[in-house]
Amino acid sequence: MENLAPELKAIAKDNHQFRNWANTFGCSPELYFEPSTEEEVSEIVRLAVQNKKHIKVVGSGHSPSDLALTNDYMISIHKLNRVLAVNREKGIITVEAGMDLHTLHQVLKNNGMALSNLGSISDQSVAGVMATASHGTGTAFGSLPTMITDLTIVSGTGEILYCSPSSNPDVFEAARCSLGCLGVITRMSLKVEPDFLLEAKQEPDKFDNVLQNWDTVINSAEHVRVWWYPHTDDCVVWRANRTTKPVTEDKPSWFKYTFVGFHVYQFALNIARYRPSMIPSLTRFFYDKVHSTPTHVVDDSYKVFNFDCLFPQYVNEWAIPLEKAPEALKRIEKFIQSSDLKVHFPVEIRFVDADDVWLSPSYGRKTCYIGVIMYRPYGKPVPYKKYWRAYEDVMRSLDGRPHWAKAHGQTKSDLERSYPKFSDFLTVQEKLDPNGVFVNDYVQRHIVGKKRFAKL
């Protein structure tokens, strides 16, 4: 700290402890910076090059992996959160990339605009959801980075680059899903649409029925997701469409969804840590008492897209070709039935259109995301690794691609075979970050390999 220039010293901290949201990964960076301008970001990068340090950028810390970890310099971009331009006629908004999605929704609403699609939560930064090719659901909707129309990035040499399909196009294509290893993305322009209401209906169904009527179910609304309850044949199908109907006034039951669905469930799962044999019965109980009742809501789109993710958890999620999903689900079910494992609900099933984002798991193919979960009641550990190994074996055998934000077992060579544009991405990475400033264990393990950046 003592040797920092005054302008950097003012935005730096030492002794910072970082933990991700689920408290499953953490690190102790040597210096933690909170810049509020691109120029400050550039100065931090130049300092890292000078001192032979690595940098990782963190937004909300929601990624359940070591993607953002470093023991050198960490940059939090939460102060890069300003609205830079709004073009209602073209449906484009430009914001600094550290803005969180909750704030972005309100800014868009104030301007009569909305994101066309959204994931389950909005705690993340704009940069974070784009850097990992996060997604919502809907067979006609691509991953979230397909909304990006231009961006600005600070490279591994401190250079500030504006990128679009016509300006630095190779960098633009790579940076739409950058994994934080190309530089620090400081601003983005997003293609949005006029704000809209969504009508969502959630209905109970049977797992076998969903699989037997796969194409009909997944195309039965603009946005469809399925939750399957392992150890049972029960499912919930959620469907949402744009509507002009009035907003519904009924509020969800606090007793049912918060007291029973959250607090009682967490308490029960904590007991099940000592008696796993309880889990199938708990699943049937909570499905019957909380999740089997049909629901109906009309509200602002972003409020309907988002869900409560309950309490900390281990998660794993991969994307496979849409047509292979029923086979994958049947094989996962068979493994659960034949093993001695007792796993938590739900298995979440979502759908994404093919896109052209170089490192998007939906690159070049319509995709089904299948996510598995093991909750950590009161932050306590639960066994999950055997479940994860079997799940990943199934997904890998069906040409699966893991969600980049989530811990997974794919190697660089595995991923090179999965992504036609992987080598093109590496070419851009080597050009933008010749010194490996933005390389950490995750990037080395999954992207650049061990032959470069020997310090790691």
C-alpha cells in the first residue's frame, strides 16, 4: 500500500477477504481495488504489469466456482455503475458494466424498456452475466450476451479499446463471453425492447409425461422451464408469455413459501445431513405442501423472470443439444434410482436458442440446460461429489458444455473439442493479454493450459 500512487492508494484496500455468495470459494487478494473510472482501471492494470501481478475482476461474487479468485490484485467494479446513454428509438441502452441487474431493471423501466430475457436472479453485475454467457429460458431466445451491441474493454496492457461488430470485431466476438481473461470490460451497450408484462402459470405435471411430450411441452410458451423432483415422478412446469392483461394483485402466501418453503425446508435438510434416508420423503412432502399447487401471476417481466434461490448451495449445470435432453434426464434418473444417493430437489431444466457467441454453451445449437443442486442448510456441507461425477459423465457423453460460472471437470483439451471458435478465442486472449495478467488457476485449468504464465 505504501508504494502506491496517491490516486490508487485512495481506491485500494489490503487485508480484504473475498467469499462468493454460497461461501464455497474464497481468497485473500494482496490488494483490493474499487475503481470508478476506466482510467483508474487502466492504471491498476499497468501497475500489475509493472509488479508482475495477476488481476481478477469481481462483480457480485455469485459464481459458484474459482473463476474470480486471485491472491494478487482483485478489482471490484461495483462503482462502475452509471447510465451512459439511452436510445429509446433504437432500443439500446449503454451502461457501465459494474451496474447490477436490479438497478438496470429499474433504469430500463423508468425509460419504458426491458431486457427480452433474464435468468433466475438479478444480483449479478451486467459484466458478470455476460462474461459467463448466462442465460434465461425460451427456445427462441439466445444467451444473454446476444444482447450486446458494443463494449469497451481495458486490455492486459492497460489500453482502452472500443469494440463492436465493425470496430475491433475479433475482440468484440471474443469479449461477449470473455470469462474475465481478456481484460476488464467497463461499459456495454445492450439491445432491449419496450417494457412488457409477463403472464406466468406454474402447474404440476409428471416427469414421464414431460419426457413423452417433450417438443410440445418445451414449445408450449415463449418461456418454459421445468423443475423435476428426484426420487419422485413429480414435476412443475412454468410457462410465461407476454401479455396485456392487468397485473395480478394476489401476494404469495408468506406462511407457505417463506416459512414452510424456506425456513422449515432448511431446518429439515439440516436434520437430513445426519439421516439422508429422509430426503425422498421430504421431497414428496414439500412438493405436496408447497410446490404442487398451480400458480398464476401477471407482473413486470423482470419480476416474473426472477426466483428466490433460497439458501447457499452446491450447483452444477451443463448445456447439451436440445434433442439429447430426454436421454440425459432418463440416465440421471436411472443413476439416482440405482445408487445409494439421496439428492435434493429440484433438477432445473431450461431452454436456449442457438447463438453465435464464440464461447457460449449454446454456440451453433439449440440447447437444454440441466442443473442439479445440493443445498447447504445454514451453510453446512453436504456430500455431492459422487452425484456430480455421475451427472457430468452423463452430460459429457452427450456432447455437453458446462456453464462457465460453475465449477466443472472439463479440461482445456475437452473444451477445445467442444467449441469451434476456441482457438480464435485464444488468439484474441494472447493479443489482449500477452503477459497473462488476467490468468488465474481457473483460466489456466480450462482455457490457456499450463505451458504459459509459469508463475501460476
